[in-house]
Amino acid sequence: MGKALTSRLKTATGKGGSFDIAMAGKWALNFFVIGIIAVLGSIVFHYLCGFGMHYFMDALAGYRPHHRPVSTTCYPRQPPNLTGIYY
């Protein structure tokens, strides 16, 4: 494993230690494609989790959690004073 990695690193930098722009472009393209696949996979995972919660919790078990409004805070909703602090 060590020899293969060393040989790849030497190939990437060239014999004189210079930077090979073609190899860098290939790696950058690979990183970009992997990133796009990861983003799409996370989006699919998010929607499948929502579908699973709906199907298993609502359709099979009949459980519908009570949703609180988004603006719920620890403090009662009052207009702020001059300093902007709620009390």
C-alpha cells in the first residue's frame, strides 16, 4: 500500500517535483462530481425520511404530532423596550 501511494504522489507532482495541471484538473473534477452526488443523496435522504415519518407514524400508527407555531419563544410576545431586550 505504501509503495502504491508513493508512486501516485510522484506521478501527480512529476519527476522534478513540479505540479501537473492536468492531474489537478482531473482530481478537481472528481471532487466536484463526488460533491454533487453527495448533495443529491442528502436531498433524497431528507425527503425519504419525511415520507417514512408520514407513512410509518401517520398511515400505520395514526400518530400526528401537534406542531407548535414557528414564532414560539421562551418569553411572552411583547414589543421590545428601547434597548431591544424582552422582559
